[in-house]
Amino acid sequence: MNEIHATVHATDVTVLGLGAMGGALAGALVKAGVPTTVWNRSAGRAGALVTGGAAEAASAAEAVRASPLVVVCLFDHYSVCEVLDPLVDDLAGRKVVNLTTTTPQQARQLATWAARAGIAYLDGGIMAVPSMIGQPGASILYSGSREVFEEHTALFEQWAAGTYFGEDAGLASLYDFALLSAMYVMFAGFMQGAAMLAPAGVPATRFAALAAPWLTAMSGQLAGYAEVIDGGDYTVPGQQSLTFSNLDLLVEAITDEGVGAEPIAMVQRLIQQQVDAGHGAEGFARIIESLRHYGV
């Protein structure tokens, strides 16, 4: 047994929650030969895992008592609280890795609850779909207990590449949601373009073939925008001004096609707010100020 493999097997693991993602996480551990106990709130999810070598617990309490490391992947924050709160005494002295999707504030609440109960808490944001678990390209963002992360890094790598962001348990979720925000706005922009082209008989697949390399090329602009934002100077030469970036004509073209313009109209509102505040000659990156001071 090599050193990494030995480290992976050093701890029995319990997985609470066997939905699509929880089942994939448990399956990767079983495949790696990690002694794994599983539990799900509704019956009938553990069959293939048990066949592969996992032990199915009859209750959440039994599952928690089976392992020093407890991985939680449930529906939402409230289901996590519902399952874990009654088990606080059983969890004391154990390590909890919560991979349920939660907001940063919810993650911090759980970390505070865990600290009071003597539970080492690590939060995680999964940047993958279930089929990607155990495959190249998957990643999981972690924050919270550095000790838990460092002790079990080799085990976590059975799922995905892991990155640790610090002791603040809310940071993994914050990064996760920030990345998802960028992704969904990009997807919405693609849907906007596909909707514009549809009346002309252009299939979305043809548009995707053009959009993918274009968006990939444009992503190279992110580092430049980031430097401007971090520097706080939106007058740096070479930037496209907000006045020049006016998207009213684009909004008009979209609506002329009988298509909703909400994604682009949203960007135009951010631009116009800064123009109205007297910053029209400054660079496009300044729209971040409309977001930072939203509602003010």
C-alpha cells in the first residue's frame, strides 16, 4: 500500500445524504476502498453502495457513531440543522465536513454551532455535477478547520481537486456563489443571443459553435478588469468608457426582434447609473460600483 493510499484509508467515513451528489461522494470513497457508512433520510438509496462494500446505518445517530469523520450532503441548510441538531452529543469530538450548498452566513452559523459543541467543522462548495466526482476537472472549495482539511486532503482528492481558502467557514460558499454568479450571467447572455437568432432560423447549436470560442477569447479580459477594480482607478488609459459602452442600441435591436432584453437591459442599467452619477468618461469596470452600492 503506497503512502497516499494508506492516508486515504486512515479514517472510517460516514456520509449523511445519498441524493445524486451524496451518492457520488460515497461511491468514490467506496471505490477507493475507504471504510464507509452511509445513511439517507428516505430508504432505498444505499443498495448499490452496500453491494460495493459500504455499511448502511439504520439511523443518523448510528451512522455518526460509526466514524470519526462525518460528511454531510443534504438538500439544504435547514435539512442539515434538522439532522445534526439532535445528534450534537454524538458529534462532539468528531469532524464534520459539510458539502451541502449553503450561503456564507449559513456556513458561519454551522461553524459557530459546531465550535460550541466541540465539533471540528469544515465547509465545502462543490464545483462539479455528480458525474464529475472522481474525474479530472472537478473541484471542491473548502474553508473552516485547517486541521481537518490538511489531515484528510488525500481522502478529499478521491472526489476532486481541493482548494482551501481559510478559517472563515463562509469563504468556500462565498467563492462558490461568486463563480456561479459569473456562470449564470454568462449562460443568460448566451440564451439572449440564441433567442435573438431563432426568428432568423438560426439553431442554437450553430450559435453555440460561434459563441464558445468568442466567450473563451473574451475571458482573457478578466485579469485586466480585475487589476482596474483592485486599483480603484477607473480613469486608467486604454479602457472603454461607460459612455461608449452604452447598450441602448443593442436593447433596441433585441426588442425589434420581439425578444426579451432583460440580461442586456440589466447591464445597461448598471452603466446608466454610473453615467448619471457623472462617471461616463470612466472605464466599463466602474459598473462594479453600482453593484457594491446597490440600493444606496
